[in-house]
Amino acid sequence: MMTPFQARKGALVFAVFAFTLLTAGSLFMGARLWVAMVRGIEGFCLFGVLAWGIGALFATRNESAEQKAENKKKGQNLDQTV
């Protein structure tokens, strides 16, 4: 089960990893510092938004599944006599 907070936190971790990997890879392959930083920032934004969207999708799916389970239990005790 994933909450919206966990989705944002996971997206941030994924975005920072993408920034680090793209910046270091660009520097290693011979790009200048400014170009490497711009590529890293682009990767941060692109992969962060992608991971956040996927995480938010999973978070809403779990919430709707829990609501359906609660609705099934609703009125369960009404059929019992006292």
C-alpha cells in the first residue's frame, strides 16, 4: 500500500538519483560543467515527474480498493436479530 506522501518521497529519491547519474555521466563523457548541470536538471524534472505520476496512480488505486472493501462490510450486521 502506498500513500501520496510515499509517492512524493519516492519520486524525489528517483529524481535526485537521475540528476546525479546524468550529471556525473555527462562530466565523465567530456561535457562542460554547465552543460552537465543542465542535463542533470532536465533529468531531475523529467524522471521526477514520471515517478511521481506513477506513484500517485498507485496511491489512488489502493485508496479506491480500500473504499470498496469498506463498502462491502457496510450494513453487514443489519441482518442479525437482537
